[in-house]
Amino acid sequence: DEDESVCIAACSTLCNIGEKAATPEVIATMLKAMGGGVWFNRKAACEALGSIGEKAATPEVIDALIHAMGDEDDSIRTSACITLRNIGEKAATPEVIAALVHAMEDEYEIVRTKACKS
């Protein structure tokens, strides 16, 4: 939805639902939200995918998270690191590992810290 408050509320609810929200429609909607718009909608969508966890480990989600690791906003990069950690082993691709190694050199300490913990 274009209304930012609706997007944030929906993502927050999905975070509370967790793995049970792992439907193809929900994942596609979160990917769409991560793909553009204001930073807080992208961050909320990323966090919702993190709450879904391992069930969100589709190639499209992993690609979107790798892309988010290069976002200009440090909160998006931080959320991407956390989401990759929450997805777990299924996200351990060579591309993800390379993005996390790169994030360990980020200008922001919080991004470096979350990358190390992922």
C-alpha cells in the first residue's frame, strides 16, 4: 500500500505472526515493499521477512537482502544483516557471505556488529 502507516502496521503484524505468515503472497508483498519507497517501509518489510525466518529463504528474498546490504541507509543494511541471521543456514550462499564480509567494513558500527553476528 502507498500509505506508509498501513505498510508499517501490516509489517508489524506480520512480525508478530512470524513463521505462520510465510505464504508466497506475503513474501511477494514484502519483496515489493523492500524494492522501493521510503526507508522505513523497506526496513519494516525486511524485519517482517526476518520474523518469518527460515521459511522466507527463497532465492528472491536472499537476492533482495544482498541488494539491501548495499542500501544507502544504514538501518536497511543493519536490518538485512539481522534478517539473514534469522533466516539461518539456508541463506549461507557465497554471495551472502561476500556481502556480510563487505558489511564488516561498513562505516557504521551497528552494521559491522550485526554483520559479525550473522
